[in-house]
Amino acid sequence: MKFNQLQYIVPLLSFFGIVGIITYSHYNNKQLPIPAVERDYPVVLELFTSQGCADCPSAEATISQIKHYPNVVTLCYPVTYWNKLGWIDRFSRRDFDEYQTAYNSKFELNNYTPQVVVNGMEEFSGNDIKKLNTYLNNSHQIIKITTPIVKRKKNHLDITYDLSNVEDYEDAHLALLLEEQTTLIDSGENEGNELHQTHIVLYKERIGTIDKKGQSSIDIPNRFPLTNSYKIALIVKNKNNEIIAATISNSI
């Protein structure tokens, strides 16, 4: 049989062309800046993550970069389904798995990490900087509400909230956030790495939907040092599980 060079060269060039495009796109995506956009209303970015996921540290780093942007509310939910693969994330909670599942049943997706949900309405991979920039510049407008007043006494937090400017909502909850934590990972996909995380959700507390002004209290779990800094986020949703109002406190 006569050797046909083109038979092999054309597919080979196509292969390297595809690889080149993928590599360029990946490189280009990593180099994109994340602008600190001036916003009059909040955007909520909920990251579903795990210390056992190799793709999650870069998404965590992105969240850390933008967490102080004006009117940007970032929340990181550690899920449990990575725990069986070599490393147990001590922040993970099964109810966070269920929270993510509720979103993905709407998106017709399976749970994955790192996943970012925007205002409970859209989702994208936590490492897609282009989409992040798109949503920071142009997301569905939600209501900016009064930041809760939080008084802390050791591990006890008293919280006063006000939802007077939200006309109709189905659900509202307070989220206790650990502002930052660095963990040395001893096994699993991130073995040997120090993982720096920010705005880790430790607990969610549902508040009433009848009285728009009220008080609640949350105790910081005893296993976390009192020297750590925490925040409280207030998230309000409609019956479609979409976020319609939000705010976040300063460090406490």
C-alpha cells in the first residue's frame, strides 16, 4: 500500500491546532483581569467547593481577590461528596450538598466543583474568568438591603436585621462566615498544598418571613478560635429559589 503522507499530516496538524487553541484559551483566561466594577446594587456569588478538589484552589483564590469589591457578596459552601476520595474537608456540610442540588435541579445539572451560582439565577465554572467578568459587569439587579447590626460577645452573636424595603419574599436566611482560613492538606488531590480560603459558610439560620424587622442569634462553633474574624451575610429569596436581596456585614 502506498504511504500517503497527507493522510497522517493533516490529522496531526489538526490535533496540534486544537491543542494550541485550548492552551491559548486557558492561558488567556488565566491572564484576564477582574475589574472592581462600581455597582449600585449587589451581586451574590456562591461558590461550591471542597478542599479535596484539585480545581478548587484557583477558584478560591479568585473569590479571595474579589470579596472586598463594592456590593459583591461572596459565599463559599464546602460540600461533602469529595470527602470519600482521600481528604475530609472539616468545613463541609451535607446541607450544603442539598443546597447545591436544589440549584442544579433547576439548571438540569449534576453537582460539581468548583461551581459558582450568580444570584441563584445563573451558574458557571468557578475558574471561568470571562464569565465572572461578564456577571460582575452585567448581572440581574437585586435589592440592596440594610446591613445587619451584629454585636459579638466571645462566641455569641446577636443580630438585628431589617428587610423593610423587600416587598415579597419566600425565604430569608443569615449565613455565618469564617473570614479566612489556611489549611495544610495532607492527602487527596491537593496533598502537600496550603489552601487559603475566605468567606467560608459555617452555618445558615433561617429567619421569619412575616416580621420584616427582627433579631436573631448565632453561636460560633467551639472548634473555631475566638481570635478569628467572622461576617454575617443576609440572603433573601423568592419562590423560584432566586436571590432578590442581599448584604454582608463587616468583620466582627
